[in-house]
Amino acid sequence: MSDMHIALVAEGPTDYEIVKASLLAILPRSFVLTPLQPEHTRPDMGTGWSGVLKWCHAAGHRHAGTLDTDPTLEGFDLLIIHLDVDVAAASYEDCGPAVTEMALANEWADLPCAQPCPPASASVAPLTGALMSWLQPAQPGAKTVLCLPAQSIGAWLAAATLPSGHALLSAAECNAQLESRLRNLPLSQRIKKTPRDYRAAASKVAANWDAIRAHCGQARAFEQAVLAAL
């Protein structure tokens, strides 16, 4: 059986490492994961959630139908769009005046749109609405999967690498500072937010996916969405 071909739109290269490791645990067959955003040939798109926003906006300008039927994406078996749920607490002004003007001109859904946590899932619906508004007039297709870790993908990393009962695992999906807290742990547990450190920890994400699912409802939601799109 040939490899699946999966495209990833993500906030940054560290997210790529964790999404790839998660897919190794979820998928029943081998795959090739291609990063569409960030992409080194398009430095103008930038990184972070503003880079995801700009990719979505460009996709809507390029193609008005479902993303499945976009000629530039038809070769992929899945398209994953990643956005950390803590973006719900951000504002367009955080990305500068150009993005602020784009938000007004295109009537994008409001940010911030964060809801009280727990439950972490409360902010998912309004954030998804914002992401959909960035894509307009394009729409997700049957092969489009949203990856929305709460409050960041660092929660998945914490669940995979820290011992059961660790203080950081309590309400991990509501901890907006979790990634910085991982960076300040004792040396034996410390994980800096760099591609090198996240890549080194990725094998634990794949191996300990059950622990991630147990602590992170958004990981369970991602798994269900991936399997439903196959």
C-alpha cells in the first residue's frame, strides 16, 4: 500500500514535530507529511497564528470551492490546519495594522473570542468560526481536518513526557503558560520550544498517545477527525 500524502498548515516548525508524532500513533498506514505553512519559500507569510491566518486568506482568494477541489491541494489525502486554542484570547491588532485592516475589510469573525476554561472546548467553536471566516469564500472539504490543541500543543507534549500526577498535568488544557513552564522545569524534564527539543520528544508523543488522549480532550477530537476523514 502506498504512503498517504498529508499537507500541514501550522503555526510553526515545533507544531509540525508534534502533529507528525501524533499521526504516527493514529494512522494505520505510513504517510508523508508536507508542511505548506510555514514554508521557507514564502517568508512573507510569516509564522505563528498570523501565518495560518494569511495562508487561509490566500487559499480563499485562490479557490472559492472546497479545499478538496483546490487544484493546488488535490494531490493530498488529508489537509490538516493547526491552530492553538490560545489564539482565541488574541486580537487582530497583535498581528499589526495590515492584518487589522484585512479583518475589517473581509468582515472576519471577532477576536478575542475566548470563553472561560474549563472546559477547554468552550473556546473551540468560536475559534473555529474565526478560522472559517479567514478561509471565505473557500470551505473545508471532507479531507480537511482541524487540529486545535488547548491551550497549546504543549499540553500534548506535557502529557506524553511528564509522569502521571505531575502538577502541570492538572487542568493542562486550561494552562496558557504550559509551554513556558516546560521550559523552566528541572533539566531532566526540561523541553524548550525549539524544533530540536520538540523533535527529540516526538517519539514519546507517538508512544504515549493514550496518556495524551486521557489528559487532552482536544487530542481525542483530533484523532476522531483524522479517522473520520480517511
